[in-house]
Amino acid sequence: MKKGSRKLFEVSMKKRLRKQIIITAAGVILLLGAAIFSYNDVKNSIVANEQESLKSLAKVNAKSLQSSLEAKANLLYAVFSGSMAETKDIETGLMRLREKGRYIPLFELNRQKEWERKLCEQAKKSPGAVITGPVKRSREGYYALYMTKAVGADGSITGYVLAELNLDEIYAQEQALSSLRLDNDRYCIVNGADGMTVMPGNYSDKAVSLAHTAKNGCTVEWVYETENGTPKKTQKLIACESLKIAEEEFYLYIIEDYEKVIQPIERIALYFCLLGAAAMVWASILIYKISEQQKKEVTLVRELQHEKTLNEAMKEQEGLMQKYNHSKTMSVLTGSIAHEFNNLMTPIVLYADLLEENDIVSAEMPEEIAELRSSAGRCEELARQLLSYSRQGKAEKVYTDYDASFAIQEAANIVKKLLPKEIRLKENISRTPYYVHGQLGALNQILLNLTTNALHAMQNGGTLRIQFGLSTDDGQCVRLVVEDTGTGIAPDIRQKVFHPFFTTKQPGEGTGIGLTVVKRLTEEHGGTIRVKTEEGKGTLFILDFPRVNM
């Protein structure tokens, strides 16, 4: 796995882990949202059902209580509507009424309490009606509802009957009211118009602050509840229903603990929360294990990559050592050959000079002597190239900054003299001085070697183009272009053109050193060389050299 591939793999692993975490978190959030929505929905439904139930209970019990009180008033009217000529008849009527009461004769009216006298006066104004009210607290501690009716004989009022209805007894007789205390701390109280709790009168468990705003309905309210003398704010379900007996108004409240109503759903919600927490812990553990496994995989991949990199580095080092040994061997070999070649060529050149100086031989064999000197010159050139190849990297090389434009123009002038008539030269060399850093004279050798190869590729004629100037790709480089319209290079040998001693020329026509020297000199300038060729259409060499700003 390459370095880039490894990074992509690690990024992919991180993205996958991040995706898993996001999906898990989204799932947990959705689950919590659904749980909260379901909890609220179920809770509201339970509370709404309980409210309807309390409203119905309040309405039924209010009607039952109102009916009981009205029955007491009707009984009082029925018992004392006839002629009561004697006191005995009045006492018998009180016994039939089964309520605590007393008879107030007219002559004792002035000795009664003020509120009692007012009741009697009201009864006097309406002798055929039962006057209901007020509600008073008795000495025994219970609240009593008083009912008053005028009695008499022969069309005249002789006195008044004042009945005292024990509201605690009436509350106890209403079985539905007392049984309400069974569920969810539910209880029922009846308040008078002044807000005092009159049923039951001895109610001392709790004192609740109630308003009449929930008349004939059921609401959830925060109320102050005093228990054992300590006030606290609690939430209650309160159903209220009003009832009226004559001029006396009552409010029946059924009160239920709101927390007890929603306790079952809260318990279920708690179980679900615990289950959700367990699921989240399990998911977290699972994600942690997955992340740890992925980390182990990434570590393993890194170790394998490191081992592979070490192996590749060792192979590369071995290759470099082989190339170094091969290059060193070739340098020694070519140097030895070049020196030996020079030694062998010295007598040949000497004797060629002697033959040329002999007028008789020169006159008889001018062509042979010229061919001999030409061959000797080629041998000297070969020896020089071999020596140049063998000395690459030696300390005696001197590098300097010089004008590349001038060097290329100078080399092009030499090329013009070497061109045969059938080859046409097109040159475009910049006159602007561009400086490069390298061996002085190296660009001349580069251009001469490239044009020599080009001339060999255009033996049947063609066009040679030499171009030099600022690179169109990089303003910090200068570019040399040498193009010919020759035979081109076959695809199967394009990778070998820079190898030492590789040549496509016939034996005796080339050494295979020229392009190797061109590549070496280009690299010594810090430059690059590229080849574009098409068999049968020509070859293009592109050389880029870094500029030196002067």
C-alpha cells in the first residue's frame, strides 16, 4: 500500500467511525424524542381521563347532596304545613323531622339571637315557604344548616320552627362522598359561599387553599396545602361543582393528588429510561470496541506499510549500489580503453602526417591519405568522448555562471558549417542574455551531439530546427529545442537511447556515447531532458535549464 493509499484508508476508517457515531447518536436522540413524546402523550391522556372521571363524580355527588338537602326542606315543609294549634303537635312534627330543632313562640322572639330573629322575620313574610340558611358552626364543632318555617293555627302565626341540619351527618349519609377517599389520596369537601369547609366540619387532616375559578370543571392546579401545621405547595387535580339550596350556595370539591395519578406512567418512564441508559451504555461499549478494532487495523496497516517501505528502501539501495558499481566499472573501463586507444592512435596520426608531407605519395594517393586522416580524427573524437564519460563526477570540473544564449549561438554557427546541402536549418535563438550555471562549453557539446544525431537521422535530407529562449512553462527556466524530420526512434528502443554505448548506427558510424554525455551535462546544469518521437516523422529533444538571475 502506497503512502497516499494508506492515508486514504485511514481517512476512510475515520469517516466510517464518525458515521457510526453520528448514526448511533441520531438513533439515541430519536429514541429519546419518541420516548418523551410518548410519555407526554400517555401522561396527558391519563390525566385527561382522570379529569373527566372527577368531573362526573363531582357532578353526581353535587346532585345527590342537593337532592338530600332539598328533601330535608321538603320534609320540613310537609310536616309543618298544617294547623299547629297545640305545642304537642309541634313537638311531634320535630320528632318526625329526625333533625335537631326547636320551636320559638312569638312571645319569646325578642329573647332570641339577632340572626334567629332575622330568620323568623323572613319566615313571617313568606309563611308558606321554608327559609334555608345560614350555615353556622355549632358548639360541638360541626357546621349546621338552619331551616326556618312559620307555624300557626286558624290562619295566624303562633311561632317558628328552627331546624338544625348537622352537615357532618349528611356528609356521612352520602356514601359516595366518604368512599372517595380510597384512590390516589382522593377526598371530597364542601365549602360554603365564604370559602369555609363545612363538610365535613371536623376535617382536620389537611387545609387546602381553594378558589372558585374551577367552578363546574376539573383543572390541574398548584395549591398550598397545610399538613400537620407545615404549609407546602402541591399539585392537585381539582374538580368543582356548585349547588344551591334556596339562597344558600355550596361548592363541592373532589381533590386528588396529581403525583399519584401520573405515578404509574412515571414508573414506566423510569423503567424505559433505565433501559435506554443500558442501551446507550451497550452502544458506547460497542462503538468503543469497533473503534479499538479499527485502530488495531490501522496500526497493523502502518506496520505492514513500514515493513514494505523498508524492503523497498533496501531494494532501492541495492539497485543504487549496483548502478554505482556498474558506473564505476564502466568509468574505469572506458578510461583505460581511451588511454590505450590514444597510445595506439599516436603512430597512425604520425605516419599519416608523414605521408601527407611526401609530395609523391600525396600526389598519387590524395583520397587515401584524406580517408586515413578522417578515420584518425574520428578515432580521436571517440577517445575524447570516452575520456569525458570516464571522468564524470571528478573534482577537476569547474562550474561557473555563463551566457547560455551566446553559447548556443556559437554552437549553432559551427552546426551551419557541418550541414550538407540537402538539410535545411531553421533557427530561433534569443538574443537576450540568459545565464545558467555549469561547465563552460558544455552547452556547445550538448548542441553538437544532438545535431550530429539529427544529421545522421536525415541522410536523405530534411529540416533541422534549433530554438532557444525563455521556457513557456516556467519563467525561471530557459529551454533548448532540437527537432529533426528524420526517421524517428522505434518504440521498443526509446527507453535505451540514453544508455552508454547504445547506438542504432552501423558499426564504425557511432559510439553510443553522445546522448549519454548530453544527459549527464544537462543534469550537471540542474536541468531536465525529454524526448518526443514518432517513427518515420522525426524526433524532438526538449531541454530545460534553471536560470541564474544576474
